[in-house]
Amino acid sequence: MSDRARKRPFRWHIVVFLAPAVLIYTAIMIIPLFGTLNLSLFTRAEDGTRVFVGLANFQTLFGDPRWSDSFWNATWNNLWFFIIHMLVQNPIGIALAAILSTPKLRFAAFYRTAIFIPAILSFVIVGFVWKLILSPLWGVAPTFMDALGLGDWFAPWLGLEESALTTLALISVWQFVGIPMMLIYAALLSIPDEVLEAAEMDGITGASQFWKIKLPLILPTIGIISILTFVGNFNAFDLIYVTQGALAGPNFTTDILGSFLFRTFFGFQLQLGDPHMGATVATVMFAIILVGVSIYLFGVQTRLRRYQF
Amino acid sequence: MAARKFTIAASAFLLSSTALMAQDVTLTIESWRNDDISIWRNQIIPAFEAAHPGIKLDFQPTAPAQYNSALNSKLDAGTAGDIITCRAFDASLALFQKGQLADLTDLEGMANYSDVAKSAWSTDDGSKQFCVPMASVIHGFIYNADAFAELGLEEPTTVDEFFAVLDAIAAEGSYIPMAMGVNDQWEAATMGYANIGPNYWMGEQGRNALIAGEAKLTDAEFVAPFEQLARWSDYLGRGFESQSYPDSQNLFTLGRAAIYPSGSWEIAGFRAQADFEMGAFPPPVQNAGDTCYISDHTDMGMGLNAASPNAEAGRVFLNWLGSSEFANLFANAVPGFFPLSNAEVSLEDPLAQEFISWRGECESSIRPFHQILSRGTPNLSNESWGTSANVIRGSQTPAEAAEQMQSGLASWYAPQQ
């Protein structure tokens, strides 16, 4: 037996089968990532040459009040953007999935498709459609609210500092609510009937069946959705750029890390882009997301109880 | 023998193919004027190609707000076109200093331009030119002349008259007094602050004092335009906070707004859209009889990508820009972009004539922050977008806005420290 194990040849096929994925992933993910980290350690000198400056760019980002104010503003806005998604998108997604999975519901397939369709639309379409809907001049929102006698409640939400970010977050929720719904719907369908029948035998039905049996069983899926939302929100950029432009108006109240990175890296109008500061911002974004994902992986996921059926 | 025949045939083929290649020089033009795409394709390019067989032009515009960043990335990557449309002053100067724009000092066509026109695309000491001046734009207020006649209003000349006109339109109620929004921010700065400001800081005098460090943005003459802007918000339409630039243009051309603070670059678009008579008046002065100052901004030039393989053809094209043929073609195809060459130009559009007539009545100045003052971070020009929009929206007082801009400028500009 041991003799045979020693003689076993090197298993080349593993290397061969892994190679395409490893090579592609290295070329398009790992090398650019380290390239960005590397770029953030340099700066451009007066004569256009690259100079190594160590962590000076990070010092500027956190130490210089102009940079750090913009950075923290973008970070808090991003956090608020994420909180709205967690408080609105995911509970609504779970509720929709729970409703869709009740066997008595008619036209379930239609609702499922209708709710999921915005998620496959382009950000550009969603941004422009909502900008038009909410336009105080041509939008349907003011006319519609007038018809309901709520005309006085209408405000140009996208243009007001207090409401612009929340409005954008809700637009994003509208667009993506289909994704948690689909994932949780799939998780709910995978709960075996025996478990539910056993619950019914014990007299647990209706809402209490959802809270006591189904919800604990779909918790791992909710965890995955939270982390997807987190990563998606902290990388978000498109919606802000389409509706508010790179200056993330009004008065930077809708500036999130993605739009801050864009302005820094590529510049805007007369402001020239600075790839080195841009890479610095990108590195910090990477760190924020890494910390968030790590907290989830080591703090939450390991504690989730899994049930084998 | 056969081998010799082959060599002859081959060299003949090579010769003919080089001749073909020489015929096929295509110059790609980078520009932010996507509004002008049909004018270039239908009028300017055919005129040039007819006179210059062997050179083809390809006009490739980018959206205005993305132009500079896109252009810089393309130049860095070596994928930019041969001909570069130049923003005035520092943005292009930076490209020249990086060696990305060719030196055009010895271009023969440069003789056709005045020093003032060339100043926007010269090094600080004026010794080198890197772009051919092409057009300037004049700021002012365009108004719906039919609406003015209907309400019995006259063009205002002083600030008090201006607000009296706005009050009269508001009181009558069938028109929005002024079409402007602050969603895109730049209108507030460009069509607001830079439009009305020169009357307060006396044009070039105030602008140069700022550059020299003799005046501060917190001085009365630079705060006063903000104070006027703050009063504008009462006369803008409902929901102006989220009204964008195209919204404002549509509001005016649909005849729903009476006055549109803007500039001569709108003329071509408005002619196509609006079916009412339009007039224009320069920014109102503080007291009757004051000298008026207008923002007559050198806006657009054209330069040569230093890395272009078609430099020779590019120079031919740039020389042609200085000809009176081009000046007349351009001025009438794009009324409101006034050519900067010394060539005699006859303008046909009455609104464009009105704008250009102010050059005789008022003192010209360029936009306040374009030269030198927007070289650092934070960028003063971009800052002014935010502060002007904030003042109109009422989330910043004029004094706070001036204070923010001054401290931003002083953080990197030595003469202001």
C-alpha cells in the first residue's frame, strides 16, 4: 500500500486544469490590484517623472483637511447608502420572496419577472428614467402627486441636500430589490417539505412558521446577500455619475467613494486627474471592503448554524 | 531578366502604394463640441477637403464635461487624435509643458491673430504658441422678445431695472422669469458668477489684481456678484434645484421662460428650436452710466498632438484655420462662436451681431479663474461651480462662499498667502 502511494506519479492534470483560471485571474485581477497598490506609493514630480514617496499619499489623504474632509464625507455618504439598502432593500426582498413562495399566490411567475426586470436594466437607463420621473418640470411625479392632492408634498428631491442621497439610495433599491428576492426565493424553495410538514404537525403554521422555521433556515443566504450588498454599495459609482455627474451635487452630498475616486483619478473639467492619489483612494476603498468582508467571514459566517437535510 | 522585371514591378507597386498612403492621410480631430458635429461633417470638412485633396478629416467629439479627463488619458496612452481642440489657458498649457502639444510658434497662420487672441494659448512669457486661436464666446442674457413685447418690458440696463423686469414677469405670472437650474452646477458659475461679475470687479482690472495677489476673493467686488446671485433664486422656476442644463434650454425654447442667462454659444441651438423672436442684453451695470464689462472669453483653439504621425498635414489644416474662408464659414455656421483671426468676417445672424456689437460698447474680459488661478488643488474654477450653486440654492451665504474660495486659493497660490 505504502509502496504504491510512493510510486504514484505527480498529478499533472490538476495543474493543467487549474492553469487557465489561475492565469486569467492573475492577469486581469491580481496584477492590476498590485499595480494599483504600487501606484499609490509614487507621485509625479514637476518634470513628469515618477518618484517613490512611500505612504505620503495616504498621509495627504488622511492628514490634509481638504482631502480628508472629502474622503470622510464620501465614506459617511457611502455608509448611509449601505444602511438604506440593508434597511429597505433586504427586508423588502425577503418579504417579496416569502409572499412569492406561498403556493396559493396566482401569477407568481409574472410578479417575479416584473420585480426582477429592473435589475437587468442598465444604470444609465435607470438613472435617466428616474431623473425624468422626478423632474419638477416634465416629470410624472409632480403631476401624479397633484392629481392625488399631494402636490404640496412634492419637492425636487434630487436637487436638495437633505434628500438627494436617500433618493438615490431608494432608486438603487428599486433597481436591485429583485436580487435578494430571487436568492431568498431559491433558498425558501429548497426547504424540504418534510420539515414544514413536521412543523405543521407540531401546530406551527402561517407567520410563526416563517419566523421560527423558514427564517433560521435562510439566514446563511441573508448573510451572503448582506455581503454582496456591502461590496456592491462600496463599489457603486454609475448611478451617482449618471444622475448627478462627477461633482456629485448638490454640494457633494451624494459623493460616495466611487465618485470621489473617479474625480481624483481622472480629474474633472479644469481639475487634472492624479493617478497616484486616485490609486491611494482605490487602495483605501479596497481596504474598507476587505475589512468588511473579513468581519463577515470570520465574525458572522463561522457562527451561522447550518442544517443538513 | 525575369528577376529584373520582378524588381521593377515590385518597386512600381511600392511607389504606387506609398502614393496611395500619401493620399490617405486622415486627421482625427478631438473636440468637446458634440453640438457641432453636423456642422463639421456637412460644411467645414467638405470645404477643407475640397481645397486640400489628400487630407481627410474625422471629427470625433467627446461630451463636454468629460473632454479634459478623456483627452488626458488618451494623450497619456498615445491614442489621441492628431488635432486637439484646446481649452483656453492652463489646461492646454499643462499639455504643452508635458510635451503633448506641438510647438506652433513658427506656423505661418499665426500671423493672422492678435496678441490678445493668442494670449490664451501662449506660455506665460508669451514666447511660444501651442494652439491656433479659433473662437471666443460672449456672455449675456438672451430673452424672449415676444414675451417682452407682450408684457411691455424694455431691456434692462442697470441691476435695479433688471430686478424690476424680473418682478414684473413674476407678477404677471404667465412666464417663468428666468430659466436656470443648479443641478449641473457649472451654469451657476459660468452663466451666473462669471457673467455678471466683470461689472463689479471691472473686468481685466479685477482679474489681474487677483492674479497679482492685490485683491482677495473676499473683497466687496468679488462678493457682490454672489449677493446678486442669491437674489436670483426667487425668479427661477419651481424645482430649480434639480433642473439641469438641457431642462433650462428646453424651458426657454418652449417659450415658458422669459430670460435665459447664458452666452452667445447658444444661438445656433436656439435658432433651431425656438419659434419666437429673441433678443439679448449685456449684464446690467450697478448705476446708470457706468462702464459696462462683458465676459468675452477666448474659449476654443486648436493644436497639434506632438505624437501625431501626420504633423505635416496637421499644420496644413491649422494654417487653413487662419484663413478668411474658414473664419466666415465657421462664424456663420456656428453663430455665437466668434472667430479670433483678423480676417474680415460678416455675420448674418442678428442675435450674433447684437452680441458682438457689445465689444464696441463695453470692456472685454475673460472668465475670472481660467488663467493661472486654476492651476492648483483645490481647483478654483471647479470650486466656483459648487459655491455659486450653493449661493443660489441658499445653502451658503455670499460671504461664506467667498471665504471658502479664498481659503482654497490661498492654500496653494503664493501671491494670495
